[in-house]
Amino acid sequence: MRSTFTRLALTLLFAGCGVAARAAAPAADCDRRCLLQQLTTYTEALTDNEPGQIRTAPGVRVTANGIAQSKPGQSEVWGAIRRISYRQALVDPETGTAVFLGVLTNAPTRNAERWWFYALRLKVQGRLVTEIEEISFDGTLGGTPASTLRLPERVFDVVLPAAERSTREQLFAIANSYFDAVSQEKPYAQVPWHPECQRIELGVFTVNSALQGGSCGGEFRNPAMKWLVRNRRFYVADVERGVVFAIGNFTTPPDYPNNNGSVVFEVFKVQDGLIRHIEAFFRGNGQLHSGWGEGPGS
């Protein structure tokens, strides 16, 4: 258990660190339980189609698939959802961030079934939601529909022994090194890979599989495995569980114009300082802009 002095020192150091400083405002008035409850309120409002249940701050900023909305409840999934069959929650009280990854459906209805991969990011300050970022996608990757997802990977819930943990700064740096490898700004061998590493995108194993035979690192031996990861945003670092969450815009590189780009919600499990598991949710048919951040891909 870190001392109060150590936690304070890390907070001060982190506030001056480039990649994460924009998410460093403490939100001590909304702890882990509070943030989880915020997500419950939001998902219940979604299935009930009652966005008024969400306690938002004046001037709340909302986007859906990168497009600005005037208020919550205006994206394509609102008013259509009957149930959420797949649920994964991530929170970080230090940044006031709550993240939800899910699978939404309108079934059963009188109309044809429709399924969406769904990603949500909330910013909470003073127990009010100040930012809402939604991404939804009703297509597939490799032919695997969202309806096949049932339970999320519980490796993200496992609390690590103290000796296997990384600091907040290390967690964000490890995630950033992965983005560097995707962008071919860093040799993939310099990324800390765990021997058990798997990556799942929209419910599909995209490494160690028939779709992609390479490992988490080895797939980058193929020079075409390249996207320029812009507008990198780092929101969740759970030291106890070794979980880090970030968002990046995987933009199409000029040398590989057929590589479809999109804004990606990326979750990493880091154990012993090594990336053990990666999950990604995004619009498989592409998303040019996030509606957040600064610079290319924002």
C-alpha cells in the first residue's frame, strides 16, 4: 500500500506529464462506487429511453460517432434499445472517468433484430456528467456479429499482487508504446509483450488466429500493419488491476491507403509490466474524427 506522501508525489509528477496531464484533474467527490453508479444510471436511461435520468452539468459536451450533439439521448441507439447483453465497466476516480463497453440490441421487437457494438466515455465532476462520448457500430469485423458476445474478459477485474503492479505513469507509457508500434514510430520488439498476450477487436481474435496468425507483437512484422495513431487520449489507469484505457484515432497512412481508419477505444491488461490482453471497440466502417482533443484526428 502506497503512503499518502507517495500518492501525492505521483499526482504532482503526473500533472506535468504530457500524455496524461489533460485528464489529471482529481474528482475525489466521486469515488469508484460513485462512478460505477453513474454508469448504471446511464445504461438504465439508455434502455428506458429516458435521457433525463442522467444528471448532467450545465454545458455538458456530447458527441456520437464523433458528431456533436446538443444534449444526451440523440444518437442512433437511443429509443431503439431493449437490452444490453454484454457489459464491461472501467472507472478512474483520479480523472473522473467512467467507461462502458457493451452490446446493445432492439430484440425482441416487431421489427428485424439489430445489434450494436457500443462504447461510452463519461467525465464526472461534482457528481454531474460534464462529457459524454458515444460510439456505436451495427456491422461486423470478420463476419462475427455483436450478438455472439456474452461475457466480457474477466482478466480486467483481477486484482494483481503488489509485486506485479505498475504505476499510473508506467501504465500510460506502456499503452502509448503500443500506439507507437502501430504507427511504426517504435520497433514492435521494444513494446513489453506478455507471452500470453491476446488482442480482441469487436469480439474477434485478431492475433494468434486464422484471421491473423501473428502474435500481439509479431503481427507487426507485416509492414502493412500500420495506422498513424493521432489524438491519443489517456483516461483510466487502475494500478490494482493493471488496467489502462486510452482512445486513439487510427488514421490511414499514405503508404497503405486501403487501411481503414477509425477512432478506437482500447483497453489493456498490464501484468508484471507486460501487455497481457487488449480489447478494442470502434466503428468498423470508419470514423474520421473523434470530436475531442486537439490536432489530427480530433
